[in-house]
Amino acid sequence: MKKLVCLVLVLILSLSMAAPALAGDTLTLWIFLNPESNDDARSPIVKKIVESYNANNPGGHTVVVESMNWDKIDTVPIHAAAAGTGPDIINFFSDYLMTHIAAGTIQPMTQFAPAFIDEMGDYLHKAEDLTVNGEIYGLPWENRVYLNWYRSDIYTELPATLDELADVAAGKTDAMELDRDL
């Protein structure tokens, strides 16, 4: 639920930031998710967020989603920006932040981000990771664990939180470094 709320907040914040200067216009959102597909559980959520925003925004503008395969979302926007054909709003992989800043693909969102940052929890990237020279260029919007394996010969009880896992793992690491039984 927290992930869904964060996705909603980030998309709404992104849409709101682009909106004031473009009142009444169509805003293009490039994202790797396809809101018309059910292949990814996040896609229908994007569709609902955009539909709700389009129906309720006070500026009268419309957001149109253009889905792009995830393997192109980090390079195509750079070429498009250089040609003057990039989107108004973009969602890309955070590891490419410096590349996008250098290419001029994105602009800072510093003045809009603090309210969201104050309410953030645990994410793959922290807001500080998305800040360059004091300017915030992105907001984290999801956290995930694909799979968490454990060894039943080492762990007799599974940790309930990531903090507990870190504490237990640190203890096991210390024991291994001292060549003790786990």
C-alpha cells in the first residue's frame, strides 16, 4: 500500500510541477509502464492516476501517456531532448540521473519536492541520491525486494523487518570474520 501511495504522490507531484506554465495544454508523460496493459500491476494504477488528474486538475491541461520499453527509456529521451522533441514529464531509472542532467534532459524540481520528501519512507534511492549541487532532480517512488533467500542452517527465525535482517546479518558477519560457529 505504501508503494502505491508513493507512486500516486510522485506522479501527481510531477504532473503538478509541469502544469502551471502549461495551463490548458497537453502534457506528455514518458514512462516505461503501459497504462493500457495489465502485464505489470503498476500499469493500471498509472492509468487511474492520469485519468483522475485529467478529470480534476484546475489548469485544464491533459496528460497523455506514451509508454516506452524500459530498455529505451534511458537513452531515447536524451536524443529527443537534443532534437527539441522530448516529453514534458519523464520517469526513468535513477542510475541514469547524471547522464540526464548532463544532457539537459531534465530540470530541477527542488521547489516542489520538500513536502513529499518529508513523508518518504524506505526506497531504493533516497532523495539525497537524487540531489546534485543542492538541486533535487528526481523523487524515489518505489521500494522492492524481488526475492529474499535465507539459509535455514544459519537462521532459525526469520527477521520480520529489514532493520532486523541487517542486525542479524551483521552479527553473522562478525561471527564469520572471527571464525566462530554461526
